[in-house]
Amino acid sequence: MPDITVVGGGPAGTFSAKQLAISGHEVTLLEEHRTSGIPTHCAGVVSNEVIKTLGLPSNLTTSMLTTADVVLPNGKVISTSKSSPYAYVIDRAACDIKMAEDAEAAGVNIKYGVSYKSHVVTDDYVSVSTNTETIKSDLLIGADGQSSLIAASLGNNHARSYIRGFQVDLEHELEDQNKMTMWLGNNVAPGFFAWQLPLGNVTRMGIGVRASFGTPSQYLENLLKTTGLDEKKRLKTYVGKIPIGGRRTSYSDRILLIGDAAGQVKPVSGGGLFPIAKVAPLLRETVDRAYSLNIFNASVLSLYERAWKREIGKSLNNGMRLRNFYDSLDDDDLCRFGELFNRPDVLEELSEIDIDNPSNVVKPILKKKGMKSALFKSYLGTRL
């Protein structure tokens, strides 16, 4: 039997499987679809650090982003720019395919068209039932995404909240191929934001809304009409759901979770590739430790959760504070805060924002002359 069974052939599954195979473990990965990269859910905006860590070649990059426009609910625009790219847009489908190929090259046995159904943990192994066979192994890695059945099997382990996403690729070439545009506001994208990305002769328009506001498709239709892009030919449509706020646990006896299945998602942007890049090596270290002891219970596997929370827990928690604050604002509040930020010294700080740790920009902004008192007065005004 294989040492480890990984469920889910997205980046969380393939990257962690590759790490485990490099450590010398026999790994079988189960992917319910017939190929990697389908369906695609992500907008594909990542940092250079993520590209390097995941080992992605430069030919998967479709755009370099050096400018960002944020459109406030009243139509005013906050614009930031820098000379070097602060983010890149990658071809997510091609990225997933490349990562699966890398995992196979490392020795991972990927079984396509095999769907996880259930599992049973015993003292000696974990038995995974699929649509084609039953597989026994020492460990089970749940990388099965935002609706993870393996996460749910651990009891009271649902995501705290969800963002529902909808995006389309349009046959339209933007004039500025280095600019990303984002729209804020409860009439545009309640609980999240909308985005526009340049992809050469294709434009990607997407939107996220908090699950309580219903389906995002109508919000996107309204935005397309507002921007005059509603008549453009639609090449692809993507839908998805983003778990926000984490889950109760990421481990149990003979089980570890990673990626969306573990709630390892950036709360501000909804991105998951950065957490995966940081966490997968820590998962490998915990698994190596379990094998060195020949013990696969929750006590040993809890080392994984401690490790990843030390690595990215502070960033995720700070991001969640920003997310909760943002959710508390109405459109007037957003415009008021936007006006406060629209000054040269603050825009300079915003242009240097780390998209992997966006909350890090808060302290430098608060140090700007008069900013603390202005923000306090503005915040107080929203509560009176």
C-alpha cells in the first residue's frame, strides 16, 4: 500500500504530494477530474515569491501589474503605481497542469477520475473508499478544496464564512496591460470587491460577494454594463467559493488538511497559493517526524498546525481583522476612508503593499502625520 494518500489534484494537493515524494514517501494522489487545471476558480494574481516557491516557469505569466486603480462607491479613483511589478497574473490552468507534472516527476502516482467517497481510520492504517477502489495507507492528506469532505469528517469543522465568486474572460484588449482595477461598494460587490485584469487581447472581469448576499452573477452583469463591456464576447466563465476565517482544526489521527480544506486562505484577497507555498514544507516536516517515530496519531500530527500557525497565523489573523473592519463599513464610510488615503505620502505606502501580507501596510500608514487622528475621527463619525 502507499505510504500516503492525497485527495485533491489542485495546487495544495500536487505541491504537498511533491514535497512528500521528495522526502522519499510513496504517495498516491486522487483527482476526481480527468485532467489537471479544470475547473479553474482563481483570478491568478500572485507575487513573485509565490512563483519562485512553487517553481512556476516565466512563460505561465500573462501580465505584470505595476498599477492599481481602486474605484470607490462614489466613482472616485485611488490610483497607485510603482516601477517594478507588485504582482503577476498567471495562467492558472497551465499552472495546475505544470504542478501536477512536477509531482509526477517527483514520483507521485496521480490517479485521475477517482473520487473520494469516505474513509475509516484504524490503529494500523486509514482506508479510503473511492468510486473505483479502496486504498489503505498510513496517512490521508485532505487537499479537497473549499467544500472538503475530509475536513467535514472531523466534526464541527466548517469554514467560518464564504465568499462566492464569479468571473468571465472577455474578448477585449485593455489599453493599459499593466493595470488592475478594483471596485468597492455594497451596490457593486457587497462584502468583497470586483476586479478587472489585463490578459493581452483578453480581459478578465470578476466579482466576489459575501454568501449572505446571494449569487454574484447579477452583480457582475451590472458591472459589465457600467463599464460598457456587457456586449463583449465571453470566452470563459468561472465560478467558485472561497472559505474565509479558517477552520477549527487541520489535523486528526492519521489525517492532515492543507489549502482551502484547512481554511488556509488570505482573508483580504481570498488568495490561497501563498499559504500553500508556505505550509506544504511544514506538512512534509511533520510527516517526516511521524515516520521517524512510527506514530501517526493526533498528538504527533498536531505539530503541523502549530508550525503553520507560527508561519502564517499572524498574517491570517491580521487579515481577518481588516476583513471584519471592511465588512462593518457602508458605502459612505468607504468613500470617507478613501478620501483620507488619497494623499501622496499614503499612496506611496500603498504602492509598496505586499499582496501576500497586506495588513503590513497599516502601521506605516498610521505613522503618517495626522493620519491616526483623522482615521479615528472618521471611524467615530461612522458610529454616531
